[in-house]
Amino acid sequence: MKHALVVFVILAVVAGVAYAEPRADMSGSGDFSASAVLWFYGTNVTAHVSGNLTLKGDLTIDGTEAAFSARGPLVGAASGDSNTMTGSGWATFNARGTLDTGEAITLRGAIDLSTDDVDLSSQTSGSGTGSLYVILTLPEQKLRLRGTIAGTAGGGFVAPDDPQTMQLDGAGSFTFALASRDAAVKKETDQSDSEESNLSWNTDQWPQELREQFVRMMEEESK
């Protein structure tokens, strides 16, 4: 049955029949390692983040389930207040991997994160929740999924590459749950306003570089 993910696409192309975008759900967990270069302006802190992440979990398309795993680079930025120890972060990533049936997959996505409980000590730690957007590419098929992400991270300060900054190296883990547009819209009707806001993708507060990356991602999605 798992091979139906690919067989369905082949039959659709051969028959020349137009099908509506299938319902898809994805959930799982992941981990990451990254370096953050920090700049301090009074109590304001900004950071540039770069690293790698690994994703694994289950993908269900129209009732057919398959396990997946993928990994790839991520880049991001963050800003916050050193007094309140709260802030926001944004990242984009490009992960490649396979389904357990052997098909290649690509997950290109963006993360919009709010952090809390940050401890800026020599052993820095923190947690956060936010929204996640993924463009999932399968052979002859492309799906768009949105949902939520939550995780924790820890690390420590290291000697910076740039003496005018501070550098933090760390690692963390997270969980996520995603659904395609039709599924997400249906679920929204039963959620509170705060939960619905997790699907908002207003990028006004994003750093320009990441906003441009996200725009390019959306443009490629429509091709």
C-alpha cells in the first residue's frame, strides 16, 4: 500500500486527469546543532544563526502512511531583550532524505519561533514554540503543509570568530505537526484564535534576508 504514494501520481499523469491536491499530514521530531553570533545594543540582542537539522517522522497522504527521514542546513536570525529573556526567531531550511519505501523527498521550510525561559549563563538554555511551513517535494508531486513546532535547546559561549561579537554554540530537539491547506483549514474551525494565529505568515518583522528567502521559496512553489 505504501507504494501507492508513487503509483497514484503515475496513474494521474498517464490518464491526464486533473486531481485536487491530496490531503496530507506530517508529524515527527528532529534535532539540530547550530552556532549563533550575537550582537548587543543596550538590552537588545540580535543573532545570526547557522547550522544543520535532522527530521524524522510519518507522512500520510490520502490515508497512505510512510515513514521519512531527512537532513540539511538551516540559516536564521533572532532578536530579543536581555532583561526579559524573551524574543523571536526565524529560520529557513532545506532538508533532503527518503521515505521508507525508497522515494526521495525534499523538505524546504521556514520557522517562526517565540522563545521563553532563556538563561543567558555560561550554560545557556531555552525553550520555544512557533509555526512551521514546509514545501514537501516527492517524485512528480509537491505539497504545502503548515503547523506548529515546539522545542528546547542548550549550549554555551565559545571564543567568537569576530572579537566584536559573542558566539554561542548549541544543540536542541523539537517536535512538529503539520497538515496540508485543506486539512489545516478544517481544523482551524475548531481552534481558538490563539491557535489559529500559529498559521499566520506575516513576515513584516522578519530580517530582510530571511524574508527574501521565504519569498523565493513561495515563488518556486507556484512553478
